[in-house]
Amino acid sequence: MSIDSVLERVDRETGASLEQLKEYLRIPSVSTDPAYAGEIRRCAGFVRERLETAGLEAEIIETAGHPLVYGEWLGAPGRPTVLFYGHYDVQPVDPLDEWRNDPFEPTIETGERGDQIVARGATDDKGQSFTHIKAVEALMAETGSLPVNVKFLVEGEEECGGEAIEAYVRSPAAERLACDLALVSDTSMYGPGQPSVLYGLKGLLYTEVRVRGAARDLHSGTFGGAVANPLNALGTMLAALRDPEDGRILIPGFYDDVQPLGVGERAAFAALPFDETKYGDEIGATALWGEAGYTTLERVWARPTCDVNGMWGGYQGPGAKTVIANHAGAKVSMRLVPDQEPERLFRAFAEYMRSMAPPGIDVEVENLNGAPPVLVDLQGPLVDAALEGIREAWGREPVRVREGGSIPIVSTLSEVLGAPVLLVGFGLSDDRLHAPNEKMDLANFYQGIRTVVRVLDRLGGCAVDGFSPGA
Amino acid sequence: MSIDSVLERVDRETGASLEQLKEYLRIPSVSTDPAYAGEIRRCAGFVRERLETAGLEAEIIETAGHPLVYGEWLGAPGRPTVLFYGHYDVQPVDPLDEWRNDPFEPTIETGERGDQIVARGATDDKGQSFTHIKAVEALMAETGSLPVNVKFLVEGEEECGGEAIEAYVRSPAAERLACDLALVSDTSMYGPGQPSVLYGLKGLLYTEVRVRGAARDLHSGTFGGAVANPLNALGTMLAALRDPEDGRILIPGFYDDVQPLGVGERAAFAALPFDETKYGDEIGATALWGEAGYTTLERVWARPTCDVNGMWGGYQGPGAKTVIANHAGAKVSMRLVPDQEPERLFRAFAEYMRSMAPPGIDVEVENLNGAPPVLVDLQGPLVDAALEGIREAWGREPVRVREGGSIPIVSTLSEVLGAPVLLVGFGLSDDRLHAPNEKMDLANFYQGIRTVVRVLDRLGGCAVDGFSPGA
């Protein structure tokens, strides 16, 4: 096999790859909102078709939630087996009026580094994970086979808890997922042109707090002063999450299981180029702020955080309505670091919130989803081979980084497969993921395909000690 | 003139009066939302027509905001002149899904005290102020004239600040409003069957607080910990409004100008029948709560309060969205007592809110509307005559009460007219004003008409010292 001819094919076919990505992005596969269930299913079908076109055997796996898509090609006995993970679901699009175009009608715009594709899911994760399929397709089309065995597992619930894949990976049926190495592209590079391998992801605890007062809304003149107001009470509860001075999280016991940052790791973080002013400018923040005693990189990568993601209650329209609403609510999430446990922290959080309920106010706290934090062990000949492929693709040494985001399935895969999970992202920090006008640089989309081609090529040169689990 | 024949006519014509009230309630005259401007105008036209049908000269007065409706009949020279005030606008209807029926399709239901009419504006203030028009109409139809001169001023901005009427009453054109006594029905009775005259209304300061962070929404994983979150910041600000333990308002200087409650007034409040359990049950509150050191009546009638009337920010849909929204907001209102000044308190409030902005967060505070508190002086022969009419109508001594609500125009009328403003309400505390399923007991609607007939009859027996301003 000639790697050059495969890469030439990738370059020759960028136009078709882009059109296929657009088609993928046009499907509004919002997983968190039941109204989109039909689109989720249509999207799973699209992924299955693309896998089949690439030359794999593919199928839809039904679950209690949104379907999984599985694909495999096992024609390289004695060679390693690589499992690709991705997700075909996307975040909701609100606030819709802040999008320049329809979020599900991909638009090519010219950004500061060239063309970019703007749509919900452009980078998270359709654009990124589609590079896996396109790389395999190019290898297969050019050479008639693949240098390694490959498996794909693409889920539809990454943005809403990932319960279906979690259950599947822990079920007996998941024996078929056995592999020597897993590859995930759902993260950002450390900077433009800087290939990056991620070894730490935060965990997540995402909750909803609901506060109820009287049986009905009350006139704030007639009844003001007589009863506790659910909105005031919710304000008190949200204020009690973090110390407004030093940014510390005030949930009792929250820091008990936090692994302190080691001196070596702090030094490694500090050695990375990081421009606070540029970072702030990129997101339009006039100042950065966070937990006292830590740098911005430390706060984002390695210290737990707590954010209010949504809040609501009472009158939100124009003008004045003098009402004491009888209910209010908020979404509150925490990002966790080793060795914090989502379940244990949920109990502490719920108890803390309930302890603040004033007389006459009922507080309910729901655990919407959670994921444990992950630290990946980047060791062994297969990891080295993959890193070499990345180095070749970008002409530059990949940096080892951590991330503030969570990919719930990564820790499960890592635990169940007993194989290293390589997190190689092709996104950038200005991709506006989860926000209006989400985008992916087209150069990164194409370079992502090339990177996966080179990684598979390098892995194909590895001997598998004894039995390869996939072959 | 025979008062009995007029009252018989009122009783004979309750069916027609009810149909006309329904027609009035069907007009969705929501003043705070610009989308209803056309309905507001239609509603003003309805009031004008009803005044003309009653036998008055009536007209629409254009303003910078919603129109005023003015009507007069000045055929009783040497007799007193009575000014009726009311408002034809209503509160918004959300949450719409908590209404049993369309809020603008009045429905007759059977309540615990008999039939009630359920619709937005049933009691606040269409139902109550329509009693004025129907009383005048009955007197005119039965006797061909009125015992006193009457003027009507009905506004369309009571629920959204009342700027138009405020400007009008303070303009030279308002000379025509000169009167010996003003009558307002926009309040609640102390209890069913207990006629009540209100001598104290709270003032109002209604604000909107808007908090802004980064230029765009951010992924709460990728950026969590790096920047202050506008929603967390708003929580901190809302929590700082009141002490969660003793309920005191923490805005600096808030209590500086508060007139302490006198021993005599506290004793008078304590002498009124008041059942805390029943009060709580009526609104479905499992506990009452408020400023330490005061009874519920004192808190509601005579102590200033501060309530969050609305709050919003970030993701409010089902499931989880891991976002740091770039803006959030809240409606915050304060009810004021003598001698608190809305303008002065607004400045203190805005400064207090801004002082809590963390780095990178911009805070804007807007004064949506305000009204000074009022204490009415219930003195003089005309007041005595009116009270006698009320006593006759209900067969019971009216009690003198205060209220937690605000009627912005009352203090202005009181100041500009130099005449006593009599606040005689026909509502009840369970009327759900400003809330879903607002209602008015039909018995109170009809009894209100009878009360106004008797009050006008009694006032007609008064000599006006020297020149009556209206004649």
C-alpha cells in the first residue's frame, strides 16, 4: 500500500467529503429534546449508510434510548484492532436568534484562518468524527483493504447523558468491541496547527433544582412580605454554590476527594504557551476570573468547577409584572476531577440545596446525568505508533493536554476494554461548541482525515502480541 | 328621586350588566406588552361607549402611551363633584397553561361563596371599576339625572407604570378633573361581606437587572472555571437582597426613611380578625415567612418588601445543556412605605447591584416604574357621607385598612386634586389577581353597583361650601 496515494485521494475528494458532511449536519439530531427523536433516528441511518459506503459491515443497535451505530471490518488478521468512537447527536440550538444562519443549514464562511463550516454539530462531533469514516473510506477505496482491523461505535446520546452506550458497553453483547486501541476525536487542539493528545477529561454532575412555594402565583403587592418567594430562595441557593471572592465551591465536602495538582504537572502546564489576553479576547471576555491560587489553565483543566447553566422563574416578558411566582428552577452542573465521584457529590449537593429552603418552600433536586473524571495512561508501542502518525501528519510533536469537558463514555471504554483510549481532537477553542454559530475550520476537517489515515498506516506496522482481540 | 327604585333597577338588570362586563373582559388589553396595543385601543373605545350609553359626554384622550378615557356629567350645580378613577388595562396572562379556560373568554364558575366570573381583569380592575359606570347608568336611567356631578378618568397603563395619566394629571389640561372627592375601586375588602376603606397603599419600585459576560455563550466544560458566569453572578446579587434568616432587606440605606409603625396602628391591626392558618391555606402556602419582629398584617400592609418577580438565563429546556450563557436577567421590585422615595432607592439599589459584579461581568439596572407610597386622610363631611352610603349598602360598619399593593396614580390625584381619595374596593383576597384564573365574586360585582348608587345618593345630600370645582 502506498500511503501517498491514499493521501492524494483524500485531497482529490475534499469536495465530496464536504458535501457529505453538509448532508450530515442538515439532520437536526438534538438528543436532549424528545421532539427530535425522529431526526435522531434518521441521523443514525445516515451514519450507517456512510459506514457501508466506506466498505464496512454496519448496523443499527436498538437501545432503551437513542440507537447506536456499529460498523466493522476485520480483514487484517494478526494486525491490531482499532475502535473508533464518535457521536452523531448535537446540542440544542437556542438562543436561535443569535445564529447568523439556520443552524441546520451548513454555511461556508471565511474565518481568520480560512474557510469554516458553520452549523450545529460542525465540530461537536459530526465534523470531527466524520474524519474517521472518510479516512477508512479513502484507505479502502485506494488499496482495497485496511492496514488494521477497525470497529466503529457511534452514539446518539453524548449530549444528554449517554445512558444507552453506557449500558451497551457494560453488557455481554459488547464483547464485539474488543480492541487494542480506541480513538476518539471530540476535543480541541491546543492551538491552530498544534496536534494534541488529551490525557485528562473532567467528570460531570448535571442537576436540576426545582423550587416551589404557594399553590399559585401571588400578587407581589397583596402578598409581598407574607411568604417566602421561590425566586428569592433560588437566588440564595445559587449564590451559595461558590464564594464570590475566592471562587471556591462551597458545597460541603466538595473538595474531599480532589487529587491535588502535582508540582510536575503544574510545571508542564506552565511550560505551554498561553496568552491570557488572547484567550479572553477570543471569547469576548473583558476579564478572566476563577478559583484563587490557580492559573487559568489549571482552573480549566484540573480543578473542579460549578456553573449555573440555566435559570428560570416568574415573568420574563417585556415590562413589569408584579407577581410572586409559585415556582422557579435552575440547571446546575459541576465538572469533576480525579477522584471525585458524581453519585456521592450529588447526594451532598442535593442535601445542601434542600438545607437552604426557607419555610413554605419545597426544594427538589434531580440528577440529570453524570460521568466520572478520566486520566488516560499514554503508554505502549501502539500509542507510540499512533503518536508517530500524528507527528507525520502535522510535522510537529503532539502536546499532551487535559480538558475541562467531559466525554462520559471514555472512562467506561477505558475500564471495560482494557485498551488505551487515544483522544485526538481536531477542534479549536474558538469553534463555539454548544453556542450559536458553532463552526469547524475546513482545514482541520481535511487534516483530520489525513491524520487518521497516517495513524492507521502506522498502527498497521505494529505486531500484535499473541491474540488480537478483534481479529 | 327614590333610591329604592334605582336599586330595584340595578337588581332587575344584573343579567345585562354581566353580559356587558363579559364583553369588556373579552378584550385582551394587556398594557405591558406592545403586541396588544391594538386591543388596548379597542378597550378604550369600549369604555367610552359605555360612558356615553350611561348618559355622559365621553372622549378618548390621546397620550404618549396608551389612551385615557374621560367622561363627565355636570348637571348638578351646587352639588358636590365626584371623580371616578379606574383602569381598563390588565396584567399579562402567563403561565397560560395554568388557566382552566381562555383568560379572555370569561367563564361563570361556582365558587365557595356562589357564582364568580373567571377572566383576566375580572377583579383588577375591569369588574370593580365597571360598577361605577353601571351605578351612574342606573341612576340616570331611573331618574333622568344624577344627585351629584360626576367625572370619570379611566387609564390604560396601571399595570405598566401609568406614565400617561401621571403626565396628564400634572398638565394644565387636567383642570377639568377638579372635584370634591375621588372614588377608586381597585382594592380588596378585608373579608367577604366586610366593607372596607383603604387609607394606606404601598409605593413601588420595579426594576430590571441585566447581567452580561463574554461576547457569546461558552461550553461549560471547555471554559468552566476560567470566567465568571453571569448566572452565578446574578444568583449572588439576588441572594444579597434579603437576609435569608430574618428577612430584612439588605440594600444599603433601604430603611433610612421608613416611618416606624406606631403603637396605636399596631394595636388597630391586631384588633382585626386575622387567621394565619386560613390565610396560608387560601394561597396554598405550607408556611408563612417574612421580616422578623412583625406580624403578617404588618409585613404586608406597613413594612417595605423586596421580591424577585422574574428571572431568566441560559438553558431552560428539558434535559441538560452544558453552557455558560453570556447573559441573564431578573425583574426585582420593592414595595415602599412612607416616607421611602422610589427614585432615591433606585439609585441605592442600582449601585448595590453593580457593586457585586465580578470581574468580566457587566451589570445594567433599569428603573421600569415607580410610585410613591400613600396615606389618605379620611376626614370631612363628604367622606362621612360616603362612609354612610357604604354602611347602608352592606349593613355593616366599614373597617379602615391598609394594603400591600400600589396604585401609582392615587398619590398624584391626592396631591393635585387637593380632595380626599376614597379607596373602596369590591375585590377579595382570593380573587387571584395577577395570577391564573383571576376571578370576581358576582355578588360583589352587583353589590359594588349598589354601593356606588348609595354613596352618590348620600353625597347628593351634602352642601358644597362655596364653589364646587366641578360645577
